[in-house]
Amino acid sequence: MPVSAGYMRKRFKLMGVARDSGGSIITDAVGQMTTERKELAKPWCSVKVISSTENNSGTATKSQLTLEFTVRWNKSLSNPTPDMSIIYGDATFDIVSVVNPLMRKEKLIVTAIKRG
């Protein structure tokens, strides 16, 4: 069953270090690896809150927000690297897992935790 685009009304930015077609980090003119983060993709998605917790320890309150993004299958996102992150709204999220639920290259379910 193909993925319906009707419920994918949100967008996020997939950020990471630029890589060549072989997956190697692009080097500059001197031959040093670049660490500049770039926008790798801006896919349409649906967003679902998985969990939202707050931990109150003394004077500091720490909150943790976990979101699930459903996107159409995307080669750059199907095998994420540790340097990749997601910017959604004004928050940055670290990618925890990427699952191809039907193993048909139709959609990906990306689980991410908010930084900070």
C-alpha cells in the first residue's frame, strides 16, 4: 500500500556534514575534513509525540521530548550517521532510530529526542 501524502503536512530539516556519493565526508581544498553542517533534506512528514517527561531535581527542571516523524522513504535518511540531526520548529532533535516498517522502501519512521 503506497504512502498517502495527505497526512504529511509538516516539514523538518535534516542537518548533517556534507558527504559525497560514496558516503565519505567532503574535504576542503587543503584536504581537511569539513565539519560545517548543511541541510541535507527537507522532507514532508507527519509528527507524533511519543513521550514528554519532566524531571525535577532540586532547582533544575529537565524535560525530555520524544517525537516520531513519518516520512516517505529517503536514501539519505534510511541509514543515518551520528552527525545527523533534525530541526523541527525552533528545536533540534537527535535521531535515535530509523525504521523501515514494511521493508518496501515506502516510508520511514524516525524517532528523535529533543536536545537540551
